[in-house]
Amino acid sequence: MFFMMRRQTPFAAPNARQRGSSLLEVLIATLVLSFGMLGLAGLAAGSQRYAKMAQFQSVGVALAADLGERMRGNIAGFQSGLYARTEAYSKAAPSAKACADKSLCTPGELASIDMAQWLGDVLRRLPEGGAYVQRDTVNPLATDIWLIWIDPKQATDLSVARDDDCPANALKGRASSEPKPRCMYYRISL
């Protein structure tokens, strides 16, 4: 016997019970996709913020190394404590007295020039940058450096930063309404 097969069309008319289900599926898929896109946008914003923080930390490492080299170049000024900085914030870099004779700078004049140039770099390269430099009392060849700055995110969100990484003396004079600074600690040994 020969059987005849009935041919079905690929686009058969839906039953009365299934009407509108494809529209509902599309709406749910759009909702799931939109939540996924919002999550990706949040990840992108977070990664950009962390990349900026890593950039500031890299700049901090370079600035600490630069100050260490300046101290190594002026051992007499370092041993006299001329590189100490107890005032962390100022709006302008300090000015330095120029040497009377460029080839015969005293250790004090050289330390003054070094700190003025270095603090100018800190102010230019870190947002609202500051520095707190203190010689170690136990090890006479070591110096502790805290670089301090305000992350751009913290200017609007005061709850982001922690100030427990900063030395207490470094934050004197800051109002509680100001954003909390971010501090990075470096130790230089000559």
C-alpha cells in the first residue's frame, strides 16, 4: 500500500490558546537583555575608576622614587632633616631661594630647590595632591613618605575614601566637610 503523507506548512496558524505568547517572550527577552546591559555598563564604569586609581598609584611610585633620588644626591641635606614636610596641603608649590653660585649650592639651598620642584610635580600630577615626609627616628637612613590626593569620584561621594591610611598629623587643617583624601605610603632607604 501506498501511504500519502500530509505535508505541514512551516508557518501553521497558532491555536487560539497560544495567541500573544511570542510578544510576551520578546518583552521578557528585552527585559533580561536590558538588565545585562546595565550590568555591563556598571562594570565598565568600575573598571575605568580602578584604572584611574592604578594610574595615580603609578604616579605616586614615580614621585616617591624621584624624591628618594633627590635625597641620595644631597646626603648632607637629608641628614640635616631638610627634606621633612609636615604640612601636607598647600594650594601652590613652595618657592625656593636660588643659589648665589649655581656650582656652590649649600645643602640647605639644594634641599629647598629639590622640595619646591618635587612638590610642584606632586601638585601637577595628582588631583589636589599633597605630601607628608618624615624621617624615621629608628633608622637614620630611612624616610617615610605619604602621598595624598583626592580621587575624582570622592569629590561628589564623601563615603568612598578611607583616611585610616593617612598619618594623623598629615590631615591637620582639613575640614570635615571636605572629601577624605587617599593616602599612599612609601618608605625610602638611602
